[in-house]
Amino acid sequence: MERISSARDRYFMRNALNISLRGIGNTYPNPSVGAVVVKNNQIISRGWTQPGGVPHAEVLALKKKNLSGATLYTTLEPCSHYGKSPPCVDQIIKSKIKRVVIGLKDPNPKVNGKGISKLRKKKIKISVGILENEIKKIHLSFFYKIKKKIPFVSSKIAVSRNGKMINKNKKWITSKDSRMYGNFLRAKFDAVITGINTVMEDNPLLNCRHSNMENLSPVRFILDSKLRIKENFKIVKTAKNIKTYVFTNTNDKKKILKLKQYGVTIKCLDQNQERINLKKILFKIGEMGFVNVLLEAGPNLNIAFLKYNLINKIYYFKSNEIIKSKTILSEKMLNIKNIESLGFKLSSSRIIGNDTLRIYEK
């Protein structure tokens, strides 16, 4: 297996990597892959993974005719198994492509070298490892899901200058610019998780409201052990447009039937248990195919997720606003010092409007 890292290969793989970003947040259960076909040093075709994971990037890039002798650049090893679609390697072989440059070998046991092996048997030249480290970062959540069987969880936390996350005056904690960024962030996730307290306090939509991005709104999961959710909440009223699930420990058949009529899917877990088992719901969300989820919740639910080491990344918005209220224990526990003590390291920082966004990763 040949490993070449020429400037030419890096250039075309960079093109494939850049277009792979277009699908992030809506290709689950598959990763968002980018692919370009090059002939005579010109990109003649390209593709990226489509919503729902199909068609695959390689299939779209290979739709153009007369690819004989061309080179295919793809960010992830082409699949060799039947899933929702036939194996990509079969399409590559049929296209008469002479060389395939692969950014990263796929750790998925269903692929993991099998695609490379099949292509080599057909005398197609293979190069692996171009921009490998950058591509690994993009697919970090996908690899995590394969290994742990649960989705990669990022949390979005907003705190005032004096460390408050709850504003009893119902005013925003962060600036308009930060709220717009946070709203845009949802489009990059398969799903969003919140707790019933947040739903009852804020009556949020948890959708993506940017122009022409409504269809990129994540699936919504609400944790509601006692099934307190009400039919007049925005989340319930919009459940037929945005897939919405409620995890509960209560089997109130009458209320469940009403919620189902609005399009809400109810998943009953452990009846008579006071609290929802967070690890169990993450395994269930993982089994449903979700890879990358955003936790948008209050301090108590964030502390619960952190307690069981279930958060991998934190978007920490720090506002300049002062909120006059009594600080609760969970708010105190979510200060930067405590987050860093849990093994999170600052990966980037930027100013957004009047606020500071710090991103922490493990």
C-alpha cells in the first residue's frame, strides 16, 4: 500500500475535505465524506455524503462519464459492504479509475481495510494517509461512536459575568451575536438533548432559524421522567415538522396518546424510577444511529452528564452581563476552574459580540 504526500495530493485532498464539511450534521448514521475526481490535473467531478447518509460521496463523484484513467480523492476509505446502498468500491472498479487516494482508513469493522484490499486486488493504485490528522478531527465523533457505542456529546453553556446560568427575569444572558452563533451551531449536530425543566422555563423551539437552514434543524430529545411536557409547548406543536422524542419513566397511556397525535415519539424507560438513566438514553440514541449530539440544558442536567463523564466537548459562552440572583450549587460547579479539573483543555477562544466563547475538549 503506497503512501504519498505530495503537494498535488494534499491540494486535491484539501478540496475533498472542504466539501465534506457541507454535510456535517445531517448525514447520520454515516460520516460526512468528501470526494473529488481528478483528470489531467483538473477536478472534473465532486460529491459529498447526502442527508441520511446516502448517496455516498464517492457515488456522486463517479456519476460523470469517461472517468477512465482518472484519480479519485476521498477523505475516508470507500465502503465494501452492502448497507442502504451497494458498495462504493464496486462503483470505483466499474468506473475504470486508475488510482484512489484515501485520507483515512475507516475504523468501522464493516470496512476497516476491506475496501482498500478489494481495490488493490483489481490493480488499482492506492495511497493512504493524506491530511490524515485533519480528517481525524472532522470524524472524531464518528470514531467515538464506533468505539463507545454512544454518541459524541457536546454541551453549550452560557454564563453571566458573575457565573449565573439561570436568569429569573427571562432576559438573555448572552448577546445577540452569541445567540445567532449558538443557533447556527445546531445545524452541525444530528440531534439536540434538553431537560424538561428547560422546556418548561423557556418554551424553546431548539431549531435552526437561520434563513434557508430550517431543514438542518436537529432531531430533538427531551428528558422528562414524569412526563410533565404540555401539549401547548412549541416543541410539541412543531413535532410533525421536526422529529421529536421524549424519554420518560411514566407510562401515562392517555397523555402519551395525545402527544403522539402531535407527532411526538414517546420512549418509556424505567417505570417508577425517579430519574432517567443518562447512560441508557445515550446507548438508545446511539442505537438509533445518532453520532453527534448537542446538550442544551440548565446547570443541573449539565452536572449530571459531567458526573458520569458523558460530555466530550464544551462551548462555553461567557457574557459581560451581571445577573442579580442567588447562585445555586450547580452553577458554581460549572465555572471554568472546575471544568478544567475534569480533564477538559481549552482548544480555542474567540470574541463574539460582547461575549467570549471558549471551546474545551477532552
